[in-house]
Amino acid sequence: MKEFTVKAAGETLRVALSGEIDAENADEFFAAFEEAYAPAPCDVEFICGALEFIDSTALGTFVKISKRVKADGHGLRLTGLMPRLKKLFVICALDKVMEIEA
């Protein structure tokens, strides 16, 4: 993950992702998310247009984040996923548990 940009806009925490999220940096990704989210839980949008690669560890991290957000009564959305990355979420049926927009 080369970049993690957080913008609060109204009731939604918007997080712009770029580069790669994998086994090497998934814990860092989750920690950065928690730092931004925990003080004021709200809906979360991951803006993924510049996200180039994810592995199974990253998919697991998104599931963990989804469970955290839903336990607080909020929603999670991923936007701008490249088709090949969106396909990973669909193959794993994660499009059934989180909102995914191309």
C-alpha cells in the first residue's frame, strides 16, 4: 500500500487506497483504518481506483473491516475497483456481504 488518504465528509469516512495491499502490509492497513475509524464510527467508503493488487490476506482484512463496521451499525462500500480486483471479491462471494461498485 503506497498511499492511505483519509477524508471525513459528513457521515462517511472516505479512504483512498493505492498500490498494493498484501500479507506484508495488511496489518498496517488495518491499523491505519482503525486509527481513523475508532474515534467516530460511521459509514466507510474505500476508493479503490488506484489500487493495483490485493492478495488473500487483503481480502481477509476487508472482511475484518466489514464485520467491525457492521457491528457498529454502519455500512461499507468499495468503489472504483479494477475489473480484475472486483472479480476476486465476486469469486469469494464478498459482493454479498459488502457493497461493491465498479
